[in-house]
Amino acid sequence: MTILVITAVEAERDAVVRDLGMAEPLDVAGFSGVHVETPAGTVHAVSCGVGPVATAAVTARLAATVPYELVLSAGIAGGFRGRVEIGSVVVADRVTFADLGVRTDDGFRTPTEIGLRQDTSYAVARGVVELLANRGGACAGEILTLACMTGTRAEALSLAERHPHAVAEAMEGFGVVEAIERSPNFHGAVGEIRAISNFIGPRDPTTWQIPRALDALSTAFASVLKEPLP
């Protein structure tokens, strides 16, 4: 099995492979990354840049070049206070592009709600969710993708109200899933797994626990890939 893991930045990419074994340089479809052999298969880990657009572009090109059987969006994320804890790991059972739409005086509206035929939310296959959650020691819930990170209390409360099952927000997951869902030749599975570094709300980097989250991400991937996948 060949597995693709897409992260935003190199620190996340390196955390993914840190406890998997000897990582080697990778060059695929013009992108650099690392690869490592694991009991679950060959892992290609590539950092693609921040946000759903860059992520979708890189994922689409990689998936068109290599017949991956599993594609994962991974990294750290902001968590919803009261639903997850800092340092915990979360797995998406649904990936939603939460700020694609329009803000009105009556609240946020999705493209569908204003008459546009555009999917902004995908359910993740149950088998992928259970595999990642059980092996990775993670809780499952909706993971939101935002092109603009949440930095205010008002927006955090709005997101929590609009998405009562959301556990975290990040910036790349929907780009990965959208690219795979639109890939005509892809026949594998796709998912998202993240470790919580901070709570969403007022932006205060002094409270972020990024090293702790990266350690949790490393541990989760080592657990997920320690034996062959079903």
C-alpha cells in the first residue's frame, strides 16, 4: 500500500514521519517531501503550503501521478473549547469548508443556501474514521476547513453554533478531500487527522502548545501505521 500524507508546513510533515522509521528524501510530480517504509506500507509525506487552494492543487497533481490507496490531510489544529483538549488527537468524520459562502445581516449562508450548486461538506468513509480513531487514540467529529483562521470570540461562538459536532478547525482538509473526490482515477480512501495545539477564539500565540501537538501527531501516526491496514 502507498499512503500520501499532506501537511501545510514542514514541521507537521516531519512530525508525521518522526516515529515511523528512517525517512528518505522524496521527489514526486515535481514536489519534494519524504518517504518512509512502514508495516502499513510506503508513506509519502509532502508539505504543500497553507490553505485549501494550494492543498487542492498539490493533492490533485500527486494523486494523478501515483496510485495512492490512502490519502490523509494531517497536521495541528485549533480545537473547540469544551469538546476537545489541547494535546488530543481528532479524526474527521466530516470535512466542511466552513467559510465558503456569504455573510449576511441574518447570518452566514452556504453556497447551497443561496442557490449555488457547490458541495462544501463531505462525509468521510466510516472505515477510515474507525481505523484512524481506534489506532490513533483519537476522537471523531467534524473538522472545519477555513481560508481565514478564527481569531475572535464572536466568530468562535458563531462557528460552534453553526457546527455543533465540530471538534477542530484547520486550513487544508477540504482541499485534500475535494481534490480526491474530483479525481476520476482515484479509487482509494481519504481522511483527515489532527492534533490540537490551541483553542479557537481570540488570537493569543502565547497560549499555543505547538510542540505538544506535534508530539501527539507523531505518536498517533506511529500507532496508526504500526501494522498492515485492513
